[in-house]
Amino acid sequence: MRIVILGTAHPFRGGLAAYNERLARELQKEGHIVMIFTFTVQYPGFLFPGKTQYTDAPSPSDLSVRRILNSVNPFNWVKTAREVSKYKPDIVLIKYWHPFMAPCLGTVAWLAKRNKKVKTIIISIFDNVIPHERKPGDNLLTKYFTGKIDGAIVMSGSVANDLRKFNLKAPVLYNPHPLYDNYGDLLSREYALSKLGLPEDYYYLLFFGFIRAYKGLDLLLEAINYPHVRNLKIKLIVAGEFYEDRNPYDELIRKHNLQGMIAMYDRYISENEVNLFFSAADLVVQPYRNATQSGVTQIAFHFEKPMLVTDVGGLSEIVPDKKCGFVVRPDPAEVADAIADYFKNNRKPIFTEEVKKEKQKYGWDKLTATIYELYEKIK
């Protein structure tokens, strides 16, 4: 088939680009012709909370990526739809993650479907239906987008429940987030710690990814202040760029005198560094206040790392409690108890073996099989 992926890709950075590019490679491996139509303008600069939207990495030589789409220019949406139609795709795949993108992506999808020369099926893979940080008008924008697609894939039960609120008549299939297996191999713990400039005689927790209130870093900082955690000779690696004011976190660190327990890497972590942080970690912690699913869990699965997650959204669907890690409420005391249990009772070897078994569920070929199944239902 001829397949278009409409959304984020190089030169944009982050999980959305990584997902779309990895999916394109899987589709190509399975014999399809794939074109990614990505943005010239994704977010206007004043709306983007980080330092930059762009990667310094070279353009992927094995993918066809065309920069054409401007998220805020309606005249461009018409032009983009024409170019998509010229490609004569059997399927257009759209990763949906935020209502801001609904007018742009929904309009291109609607216009591309009107192409009389080929029947094009529009399938959306939903990261979120309702955003973590809500604003007036979000539901109207998402309703506009959902009215323009032929089918949907959700990656968690919570997203499926959210999607039902929009009375979507198109078929919906479930497929969990596949492994992020594109960040290199697991390294020795000693080598990774050496490259990061960290001593070997500590246990290491890892909080990974950009930092916003809903991700609960403050809950984790409160948790490691509990005496039964402080006494374990633990350090917390915080690896990611702050997408909000860092000062409240620094104040919390000072308040509890946690400076010696924190290794702070306040920046975007490039793709070739990701394996250093996960290889150094003994336990990956996601103390989120709310979530749907998370790419961080799928990086952790790839690197065979046990996880501590909170029972929000779809996280508990992916991390079996007391097998691959712990599932607790987003409460500092419960997070602290789980951390102490993990290290005091040497859970790492048993949990790691379970992670190795569980990760087999999350191949990209399973996602592509779900795409084909949905295509057959629609056509």
C-alpha cells in the first residue's frame, strides 16, 4: 500500500517524532511505500514551552520526509491536502495528541478524503483525547477532528473511555504503545555511570522526560525525603527539560536538604544519550498525577528496567504490579514505601526477569497488524 503519515518528524525532536519515524520504518520493512508529511511550523515559538522544537541530529536517510504543513495557516492546509492527495495514499495515519492541532490535522484529513481518484482511509492513533492541561474549547476542537476520521487506534483503556464521550461512530481498536527500541542497546551500569560522572556505590532512581506539574516530580522529591528512603544511599537522576518554572522544585530540594541526593540534567536528552540514563538506573519512577500512556514506560521496557508508576490513566495497564514494578497512588508516602521495598528486599532481579517477558507484547509489528485490521474493517 501507499501510506502517508501526517504529523511530527525530523527536524522536530521528541517522542512524537520518534514514534512516527519508527512506525514508518516498520511499515517500510513490511513492504509498503511510506511518506511522512511533517510541519514547517508545528507550534509558533511563543506557544512552545521548551528551549527549542528542533533536533541537531541529521535527517534520516532511510525515510521520505517532506516539510509542508503549517499548523496555523488555513491556506496551507488546503495546499497540504492537495499534496497528500497527489500521493494517492491508501491510508493516512495521524497521531493525535492535542486539541491545538485539531483544526489543522482535521481539515487536511477531510480534504484528502474528498480525492475521487483513490479511496483514502483516515486512521488516527490517539495519544490523548483530553489533554493533561485543559483549556476552554478543547472538547469542541477534538470533536471537530474526530468527525473527520474513519477509524481510531487507542493505546490505553482510559483513552478509549475518553473517546467514547465524543460519540465516535468510526471503529476503534486497542493497541498498547510499542517499545521505543530506537535508542540503542543496554550498556553496562558501570560504563553508563562513568559517562554521566556518577559514583557506582549508590542506588539510582530515574525520572526521565520533560517536566510539567502533571508528571509529579514534586511528589517524588517529597518521597525521597522520607527517612526509610534517605537511609538507603539513593540518588535521583532527573533527566529532562523543565517546561515550567524550575524554582518551586529547587525550593523543595533546598527545603528538604536533598541537594546531595539529586543528579540534575536540566536539558533535552538527545537520542544518543538515552541509553546512558536508562542503563544507569536501578528503578524508573513515573509519579504522574494524571496520564493516558507513556513513552517512558516503553523505553524502560526496551532497556529491561523495572518501574514504579502511579495508578492513573493507562499506566497500570502496562506495568503489572509487583511483577514488573509497583503501581501506587500518586502519594509521596506510597511512593516512598515502594522505593524502600524495592531496594530493601532486592526486588530488582525478579522484576527484571518479568520485564523481559512482558516486553514481548509490545512489538511494532503488532501495531501494524492492528492498522491493517482496522483498514479492512473500514474499506
